[in-house]
Amino acid sequence: PGGLIGRNLREVFEPELAGLFLDSARAAIDTGIPRQIEYELEVPAGLRHFECRIAGLDANTALYVARDVTERYLHEDEMRRSLAEKEILLREVHHRVKNNLQIISSLVALQADQFRDPADWELMQETQQRIHSIAQLHELLYESKDFASIEVDDLVAGILDGLAVTFHAVSRKVEMRRSIAPATIKLETAVPVGLIVNELATNSLKYAFSDGRGGTLAVTGGPDGADIVLVVKDDGPGLPIGVDFEDASTLGFVLVRSLARQVRGTVRPLRGPGAQFELRFPAVPSPRKTSLVPALPS
């Protein structure tokens, strides 16, 4: 009390802080609205952080109440540092996962070189592309500020770029387009959705343009109410007569149907021209725990 009572504010605080207190006191008196200020002050215990409230009592008097919030300040600072460390760790995890997937992809490619049957080599190439699409997702998350979600347009762009490299002999004659309105999806949704787009686009490159003809492969869509809708389409000859998407037993279609169920979504063929498939899934993922590995039928 001896260091405060009877002394002018400018004798106790730095001029800038004293002026802030006086201005706040006058404003609190004139408006009747209390003012709150946080500041640092050197006291016998060292540099401390304080929080004060100034409220008007009458036309010439204000009540000033302060409390030491140094411990809270230090705790918040520690939490900020901890959060920054966790962000660095998450970034490193995505980077390492991407690198490991790239190694697996390279091993698959080396294994594929030993096959003499073109059909077997093609199957290994498709497996390599599936691995690459997941690796691309982790690369995008590594570069993102948000490690839990991703823009759908970025996800699709990465997949199409990867397919252009894998199927370069075909893709150089095919124009790949995408037109996707802004939409963000969570990681647990991004992996299945990315694999579905990869499978449907792969089918187009394999079958719609297998005769060497050029054409267009497009992925369009965006938010639609509570859902997100993506359409993968080409201008090829369309699905062969007699092929029923719901009953088809090819690995690609089985995988697409299983992944769609995993994200509580649906995939259905649309009427042509060409082959067109619509993927619809909830914008907000189900609270049910979802595995990043699709559950395929035995």
C-alpha cells in the first residue's frame, strides 16, 4: 500500500500505460461500461502479467481491480509451444508416410518389370497408381496448414496428375478437365474418395480410349446441400452392353462400391454419352470410426 496510496498513476506506471489507464477510467465513467486491460509490470517478484478491470463509480471516481495472471499466461504460452511441436510432428508423420508409400510404389514397379504377361503387368501398374493416390494425399496434407482436412479440388488435381504420368501413352491424347466448387473434406473421407476417383478415372483411361483415340476425361462437382457430389465422365463408347455396375465383380468396381459404403455415400452410373459415374457422400463424416483401409468382401 505504501508504494501506491496517494501517488499519481504516472509515478507508478510507464507514461504510455498510465495514459491508457486514465483514458480507460474516463471512458468507463462516461459510458458506464467497464474496461479490461492486460499488461506487464516489474514488481519486487520480477516481471509479472496482470489483468485489470476499471469500472466507473461516480462522475469523478473509478474502481480499479487487478489480479496477477502470470501463471495463466505461462500456461497458455506452454500450450502454444506444445501445439507448435505437435504440428511439426504431424507434418513429419505425413512426410514419412508419403515417403514410405513412394518406396512401396517403387518396389511394386520393380516387381512389375518381372512379369511377361501384359495383363499381369497392367494389374501391378494399377496397384502402383492406387498407392500413389494415397501418397499424393499425404503430400497435400504435409503442405497444408490444416492436417485434418483437404480441399476436394486439390485432391482430384493430384490424382489426375498422377494418372497422366502412369498412363502417359494414353493421357497425352486425352484432355483432362476438372471443375469443382470449393469443398473441404476430412482425412478419413479423403482417402476413400480419392481412391474412388482414381478407380473411375483409371477405368476411363483404360477402356474409353483404348483404341488410341483422343477425347476428354472430366471430374466435376461440389457441395450439394448436406452432400458433396463428384461426377467422373468421359466421351468414350460407355459401359459395355450387359455390364451391371452393381453386380460387376471386377476389382475396380468392387473397390468403388465398398469405399462408397465406407463414407456413407453412393456411386451410380449416369446416362451417357460416354461413361459417367456420380459419387455422392455426406460433407460431414459420420461419427462412427472409419478405417482408412477399405473392407472388401471375402
